Amino acid sequence: MTEKALRLGTRRSKLAMAQSGQVARKVTELTGRPVELVEITTFGDTSREHLAQIGGTGVFVTALRDALLAGEVDFAVHSLKDLPTAQPDELTLAAVPEREDPRDVLIARDGLTFTELRDGARIGTGSPRRMAQLNAYARNHGTSIEAVPIRGNIDTRIGYVRDGKLDAVVLAAAGLSRVGRIDEVTDFLSVDTVLPAPGQGALAIECAATHASLAAALAELDDPYTRAAVTAERSLLAALEAGCSAPVGALADLLADGQVVKEMRLRGVVGATDGSTLVQLSTTGPVPGTHDQAMALGRELAAEMLAKGAAGLMGERAL
């Protein structure tokens, strides 16, 4: 008798289905059990509002979590950057697999890079974080861009460039990689130019806290370095009291001496969306060995950023 299939809750988008499918295969390899994808529509998928208007935090996650708590699915896969920073007690973040490339990328007309775009180029992004940093970069280099708020899936966004409505769009490298379209990128934006969203490029695998045996099996997919990095990034975000629609960028990366990982550097940025002001700081310390140490790293940097005026840049949506 074959074991009953595990039910994996996922959003319906092509990207969500691709990344959930990758996790499903790994879980089958680990457990020997088949995994079936259960498609769930979230509020963020059906609302036509811009994310900054609908509040950002949790709009792609709540329906999946409700299905977990109702026992309709056994586990769920999220893009980690969509998860609210507070973890509910009833759910376990069972695994954070090794992260994909966290960078933002540009897909521009005529194969152009960011610095090759014309002055006043129309660049599509629905992210205040990206707008703030791209505008600041343009200002610092004596040019300007027009950030155009857009939503929609990868096809829709790239379509705006192909149709000539926009000069370029900004997307996450990880998403394009997961759907097999990384070769369409015309420029990889350095993290020195645009810091990614906290947790960008990482996945979160969640299950009910009562499902201990499943949580233990899923934990085999966990990458401790990725988990430490994203925990520090999300701690920074939480300490700045920002939802995922706030203009906050953060990246924790490991500093290696040869093959030996010695330290973790955490960088954070918050900015006015017009790029007129950015508060950008970094801190370096030993690689966090525990959840609490990773949280402390994020809180410390957030405190420094708030002391430098970050609070005034969070906009009216900081709840």
C-alpha cells in the first residue's frame, strides 16, 4: 500500500507553482512520499490594488496559512519576503532552503543596462524600496528616471517592455531563475546599488506546529546560513516596524576567509521613494549561532538606522 500523498499548499502563479514544484520533488526524495500541489488563491493574487495600498503584509500568505490551520494542506511554500515578520505560534517555519541569487535585475529594451538607459527612462516597479534606491542612484549620477508603479506576473511585467510601454522593469533574479527566464536579464543590479528586500531569493516551508514528524522531515531542507541571514534581515525589518510594502532593503551575507566563514555582514537601507534621502548602514559580527543572536544583529542595526532618521522615511504605512 502506497503512503498517502502529502498536500503542499501553493499560490497559483507560474512562479509559485515552479518553486513549490521544486520543493515537492525534494520532499519526495527525502520522505519517499508523493507530494501533490494544492492551488490556493490569496487576496494578493485577486486584488488589483497596488501592494502599498492593500497593506503589503501577509496578503499572499494568509489564505495559505488558513488552509494549513484548517488541515486542508500539510505544508506550504512561501516566498520568504512575503511572510509577515511575526511568526504565529500555531505554525512552524520548518525549513528555509539554500537561497537563490538575492539580487534585483533589470530587463530593459534593446539589451540595455541600467546606466545605459536614457535620462528620464520609464522603469516599472511596484516596490517603494526599488523606487527609492533607483531614484537615489540616478540622482547621484546626474540623471533621472520615472518609476512607474506596476503589478502583475512576470509575463505581464516583461510585456510592458516588449510592447514599448516602458524602457525597463525591475524584477527579482530568483523568480526569473526559478521559471527558467534568467537569460532575459539585461543587467544584474549590484547590491551596492539596490539592496534587495529582506529575505529575497529565499523560500519558507511552513507546517502546523502540531505536525512534529513532518516538521522534522522538512527540516532536512533547511540551510542554516540562509536561515541566519534572513532572520537577521527580517529582525531589522520588524525593528523598523515596517511591513513588506515599506521602502526597506536588507541583506546579510557571509564573509569568508578562504573556505572558512568568519563573519556575517548585515546591510540595511531605508529611503524616501523619490530618492532624495537614504539612510544606509551596515554592521559586521560573528556568524549568528542561534536564532536570538541573528535577531539581535538585526535589532542593533535597526536602532542605529532609527537614530540616523530612518523613522521619518517609513511613510504613513508604518503601522
